[in-house]
Amino acid sequence: MTAYVRQGVLVVAAAAVGGASAVALGRAGVGSASTTTTVRRVAAVHAPVNVSSTTSALNAAQIYRRDAAGVVVVNATMVRTVADPLDPFAPSQKERTRALGSGFVIDRRGHILTNAHVVAGARAVTVGFRKGGTYKADVVGVDLIDDVAVLDVPTAPDSALDPLPLGSVRSVQVGDPVVAIGNPLGEYRSITEGIVSAKARQINSLKPGYKIYNAIQTDAAINHGNSGGPLIDRYGRVIGITNQILTGTNNPTSGNIGIGFAVPIDTARNVARQILKSGRAVHTYLGIEGTQVTASLAHVLNLPVSSGVLVGKVRPGSPAAHAGLRGGSATATIDGRTLTVGGDVIVSIDSHKIVQFSDLAQAVAGMKPGTHVSLVVIRKGVRMTVPVTLGAQTG
């Protein structure tokens, strides 16, 4: 049976650990940047490269020639304590494992963007370049909520650094062609081609109870080792970081079946800016779990609106809970999905209409913790305004 992790479907992180697969359920840990005094490191820290001005569409071969040099191989060494399964009284042993993933260059100071699950908790990290060998990397910071990490490779020569231009998930439509470049199963800098299968997906975060919103779904082949690599649009711009695949089975070693996901680069860019500035990312926090209202859902539930966010659960102690937002109290199966129903329907935030969940998520993410907002909700058919003070959550 197929189901989402923590809701029933097995979503596997596309990274190999010691030759086997690793499920993206989270490993905590933030490394510190080195104090090297190279010119690149003492230069002012800027945001990752901006959206490219390229307007001519490229084919897959042209994208590869242009962007492959900016894709790197990330190797992370982990040490874990294991017990002897045959002798419970034997002392525990230290076991060293290695995670293989991908990443890409975002500036000429040696900063690399990858997935948090590739490097979180690592004792040592190295980065291999297509032009320039392999070098030790420092973990500047990881964000478990959005599965994003920033690395610094201070000793990499300038000749090895080919920053990739960053685009935006807003610039692509369902059906647009995309390519993924990465290191599946150790086959370095492989390119696969597909389309944007869907946008605004919700996928599981490394941090239990959280989601990554507005994720991109693609049928471009993604396998173990692709984690952290770029998903690239037809203009050669990075629009996402490949990080999960849906296997359709409960076997975490299963390969690609044409359903892969990428963290939107808009999210990753925001996280990277914060990590480069302070070593961590802070997320503005509302504290609900919900479902996008569609016309069919509104019809079945007899809702007075045909769009918005149906609140399924309000997390205890969250800003939403303090504001009195209400979650559902019953379950119903609609269009093959089991949903929590009966809660508030959020239809706007500060007069901005909420059509889908990503509208709400992006609006909250674009505000600072402590911001006071007004939510218009429908509660049992009655429209009302609920003031909320947004909170903060570190990744």
C-alpha cells in the first residue's frame, strides 16, 4: 500500500549511505564555518546569485554544457554507535558510514547549496568539483524544516567555481521541461530530463510535524545520490533542489518510478541568505495543518466558499492556538483522501485572498516573527476576523 511518511506514503531521501539508501527523517546538527583568511572568505557575504537574464530556451545538451561544471559531488562521513545484535552485553562499537549526495555552486566565494539530510550530523564533508579536484568543506548551517544546507569550500580554486543562475518556481508552469543533474548511485554528473508534473506539493520535512510547502513534482529521474542537486528549467536556471522520491512501496531502497520532488529555489534562497548571515534560519510560524479548499471539497462539505485553507489541526501552544483558530473534529474521505473536517476555513490574510495552501504559507514566510496579521476565516458558515501574532521557529 502506498502512503506518505507520517501519513502513510513512503518518501525516500535520494541519498546513499554506505551503499544503501537513507530515509529522510532527519539528523540534527549544525557545523561551524572555519576561520580561514583567504580573500574569498573575508569578502562581504552576499545573497546567492540572482535570477539569470537568459531568455533563450536551451535543450538538454546545451543546459548540461552550461551548468554541469557547477554541480558538485558531496561526500559526508558520519559516525554512529551500534550495539552487537548477538551479544547485548558487549560494549557498543563506533561505525563509520558515508553519505553520497549532490550540490551546486551559488557564488564565487565557495558556497555550495545542498540538502540538509546529506550533511546534517556529519563529522567530515568533502566536495568534488568537475574542474578542480576534491576539497574539505565546512557546514555553515543546516535547516531541517526545509531540508536545506549551505557548505563553504574555502580552499577551492576560483577556476573550480561555476555558480549556477537561480530562477524562481513562479516562472515555471506544469508541463514545462526540466532537467536534473546529480550523482545518482555514484554515477557522477548524470543528467535526466522530464517535465514539471505538478506545483505546490506538500512534502514531509526532516523535522517531525512540519511540511515543505510549494514543492515541485517532476518525472525527471531522481535516484539515491541525486539529493541536493539542481532541478533546472529550460533557460538553465535552478528552480529547485532535488530531495525526495516516491517509491510506491515500503522498501526504502526502491528506485525512481517517475515521481520526484524538489525544494523550491525560492525557499532555498531565503534559507541560504539567513544561514550565510547568521548560521541558521528562522521561520515565521503560524502553527496549523490544513488542506486546500477546492470546488469539489466545498460542495461535499457545503462550504460557503470555493477556495481557501481548511484547518485540520492547530498545534498546541502555537500562535494559531493562542489566537483561537479551530481545527477539525471529524474525518471524511473525499476524492480518495481522508481529511480532518469541521475546522475553520482561512480565506484571506491581511486582505490578501488565499486560494491555495501555498498562498498562505508564502504569505507567512514573507513576514517577520512577531508580525500582527488579520486572518479572515469562515467558522460554521460565519465570516469573522481573527487577529494573530506570528511566532518564530528555528530550523
